[in-house]
Amino acid sequence: MRLSWFNVVSLTFGFVFLYLPMIILVIYSFNKSKLVTVWAGFSTKWYGELLQNEAFLNAAWVTLKVAVISSTFATILGTMAAYVLVRSGRFFGRTLFSGMIYAPLVMPEVITGLSLLLLFIGIGMDRGVMTVVLAHTTFSMCYVSVVVSSRLFTFDQSLEEAALDLGCSPAQAFRLVTLPIIAPAVISGWLLAFTLSLDDLVIATFTTGPSATTLPIKIYSAVRLGVSPEINALSTLMIAVVTIGVILASLVSKRNVANKRREELAAVRAE
Amino acid sequence: MAANEFAPWEDPQAKPLIRFRNVTKRFGEFTAIDNITLDIYAQEFFALLGPSGCGKTTMMRMLAGFENLTEGVIELDGVDVGNVAPNKRAVNMMFQSYALFPHLTVWENIAFGLRRAKMPAADLTNRVEEMLKLTRLERFSSRKPHQISGGQRQRVALARSLAKAPKLLLLDEPLGALDKKLRQETQFELMDIQEKTGTTFVIVTHDQEEAMTVASRVAVMDEGNLMQVATPDRIYENPNSVYVADFIGDVNLIKGTAKSIGEGQYQINWMESLPPLNAKSSLPLSDGQSCHLAIRPEKVAINAEKPEGAVNAVQGKVLDIAYLGNLSTYYVQLADGTIIKAQTANTRRISRRSFTWEDPVWLSWTATAGVLLES
């Protein structure tokens, strides 16, 4: 199909709008000069300095820890919530429950952060890694729940009935049949929760303490003192990681879909 | 009753495998099953037949344990199974969608139930191989469900539900997803497997041909009630109600009033201008009682001249002809507009049709050709 000039223009504008800022950032991360706005030749020295910067490395470690733990909890809770909402039919308080699960999607982060802060102060919990983990679990589980429940809606319920019929307890049916089949949705829910936690600034700011500075907080506070090329380097690394992850994921799923289609065709032809 | 004929329902000593006793199932206000009492015997191939929404699927799901009863008792082998969970029943089900586990191979699918029953590994392997052989799936054992054809998936579903050697196998529209040719082959395969394994089969279907072909007995259902439970030939030749006569096969229904003219003999007054029809029936009808005469089209003869000595003969003209290849159905309109169908077998390949559109013809049938039914 040929692209009309209108489509070409829209496409170009779209991509420029999305990626121009990032391209500039990546280019300047290889700038020799300490001044962010002046190009002084190619260099990778800021990457070297970044690896020496204890504070950044620490923050990166804290962020990773928080993201892994909170997204795991969020996935477990979100999957359970989705399962109950989709499978239990109508029970007392169902509408309220589903409304409350999805509320954080539209709730301003400032309010979520503030209310969590008040809670932690109220119960006398020392703010640190633990409180950030709890806060991130809270706000990302609804995203997991949305992803998993949309998969469960299209799930053939007779598969679970077949499992029960063949002698599974309900728990076994979930573990042996439902979970393996919805696993892709659960994994994407986990990835979504992971990325949400990685780049959250607002809620982390409210709920963290001096012992646990996450990377977004660190970058934000560093930028307030002036943008350093080190931060450009750090951001470039993050962009690289995310890009590689996305490309890998789409390649894998594309290959799986193509394989499945080919095998189905082969099965039909063989008949 | 012939000694070698399988008909435990005629033996008052026989103990049924399944007993429905006054079973009622309501979904809120809606009554899906209305006070049904039914016995099904071991080794039967029992068909629940009816239009969608008649309650046949609910009956099956109650047997499997997926629906609770509102009232009544279901016994399996003399034990009340009302409160037994699906995973604790010696009943297996073959689902309409097949419900094959997409993440497991054919082999693993068949082994699934046996593993839950903690069968020793050696026995399990033997049993799975046996099932693969029975359903001719040996070549496909390591394939996943999406790598095999629809007919093969159907056989995997059957093998998986038979693997645990259930007392009772439930089949929910098992052939619904197959095309016609494959469906006919598979019907005989099902009957063959049922005979080989000696398992009791209960099949749910809306396809009357399928029910008539495979079943030892058929239950015709409508709106949560059993209309008739009988062998396929009795359902067809001796329907007990206008509903059953009309639901199964093609039928001419003539409404009239009965007048007794001797032991089991009736005259049916059905039209002012025409002589009454003669019919034999064991039904005790009082004079003047309104009734229906149900006659299958293949039992109506069609002739150019009035046949000599015919008990029932009416004149009309050919309105329409449906040529079905093996059969032709003539739609004959009588003087008052009533349409009666007559069917003839096209037994000779090269022959001209004796009648064509607008031809005047005579229709005739014997006194026993039709079934008298109370209105």
C-alpha cells in the first residue's frame, strides 16, 4: 500500500514529537563538555564517571529492589482481585469492590501519596524501602488487575470446569490450568507494574525516608542543581534497557503468533 | 422382549444407574427444570433432545455437579450425589468446546485426570496408550491441541473424558463443531466406542437425526419438562403428543373431532365438505372430542387416480415439489387450502416424474398410518 503525503506528514510529526527530545538527550550524553548545551566533541567519559558515582548506584539499586518486590506483590494481589471480579459472579458488594480497585487509576498521585504518608505516620511506620514498596504495590495492583481481568473475560470457563471434572480441586484447577493459560497476561501485568514503579517520582517522594532514595528522586533533586552530563548518560542507559526489552518482547510474541498460525494451518491441511 | 435385545427399561427388576427424582432447578424466577423424574440404566446411550433453552444442558450440568438442585434428588448408582463436588464424582464430561488444555500435549491432556487420581506411572502410561489407540490418535500424542484438526480434537476430548473409566460419560453436543460428513462418521465411531467400553453415555443434542442414530433411548424435552422418553423408533412412530410429533421429523397434523365406530376404531370429522377420515388408535377418546391425526409424509401415497378401496383418500393439486435427491416431497393443496405433504422415494435413476406442478392428484393412507393424539 502506498502512503499518501498526508499520512507521511502525520507519521513524521508523530515520531518527531515523541522521539526528538530523547534523541537530543542521547546525543548530549556523549558530549565531552561539561556544559550541557555546548557540543565539544564525542566522549564516553560521563559513563565512566557515572559508574564511580556511589549515590546514583545506590539509588539505582534501591529502585530496582523496590520495583521487583512491589511489582511481584502487585501481580499476586491484582491477579487475585481480577479472578474474583471476573469469576465469582454477583456477590454482595461486588460493584463497590470493583469500583474501589480501579479508583487509583484515576486518583491524582499526589493524593494517593499524601494519604499513604498520613497512614504511615499514623501507624508509626518508619519511612524507607518498606513504605515505598507498600505504596507502589497499592497503586500498581489496579493496573495488573485491569490487564489480567481483560484476559480472564475471554477465557473459556469450560477449561476450568474440565479440570474440576477430571478431579482437580478448585485450587489445583487454578494452578494447573488457569494460571498457565493466563500467564502471558500476568507477566505483562508484572512488567507494567515494574515500569510504573521504576519511574514513579510523586508517590515515592511522599512515602520514602532518608534511607531510601530512588533513582527518579535522585535525578530530580540533581537536576534542580543543574543538568549534568552524567544524568544524560544515566538516562541514555535507561532508554537503552527499555528499548531492548520492548524489542525483545515484541519479537518473541510475533514469533509465537506466527508459529501458532503456521501449525494451525498445517493441522487443517493434514486433515 | 427378545433375549438378546438391550432394553433394561422394560425390566421392572433392573436397577437404574441414574435416578432423577422430582428434580427441579430454578434460576431466580426462571424454572429451567420442572419436577423431572427419570431413570437411566447402565450401558445405555441416552439422548437428551430438545430446542435450545429446553433444559437439556442444565440436566447434564446437574449430573456433572456444576449446578445445584433446587428441589429433588439425583442418585448415581444408588447414592445421592446432590452435595458431591464435580471432582469427587465418578462422572466425566466431554465439553461442547472440547475444553482441551492448550498448554498441554495430547498425551498430557489424556493423562490429566489420571494424574489427579494419583495413578502409578506404569499403569498411567498403559492407560493413556490404550486411549490413544482407541481413538486412533497414536501419531498425534506429542502435538498440542492447536496443532491438530477439529476432528482430532474431538477425539482427544473423548479420550480424555474416557480415560478415568467413569461410570457415566456426559457428552455436550459432541459433534456440533464438525461438518456433516465427519459428523456421520463420528456418530458410528461414538457408538462403537460406547459398546467397546461399556460406559453409560448421556448425550445432549439439538440434532434429532444424531439423537435417533446413536441413542438407545431418547428423551424429548421442552421448557424444562420431559415430553416423551422412548426408543428412537417409538418416538418417531408413536409420538405421545403433538409437540413430539411435530418436533421429530416431518409430519402432517390434521385437526378434527373423534367419533368411535367400534373397538379402537375412530372416524375423524375434519372438514364439512369431505368424508371423515378413518384411524385406529388405542387412545380412549370420547365422541366429539377434539384431536389431531399425525401422519408422516412417507406414509401418504400419491396417485393420479383414486386408489381402489383406500380407507382414506383426498383429492388436491400439486402446489410444490421439494426434490431432495433420494426423496421427493410433494406439497398437495386440498380444495379448502389445507396442505398435505406426501413423500416418495426416488428408487429409479432414470425416470420421469409422474406428477408436476398443478397436477390433480389423490392422496391416500391406511387406517394405521397416522397416530391419533389428544389436542
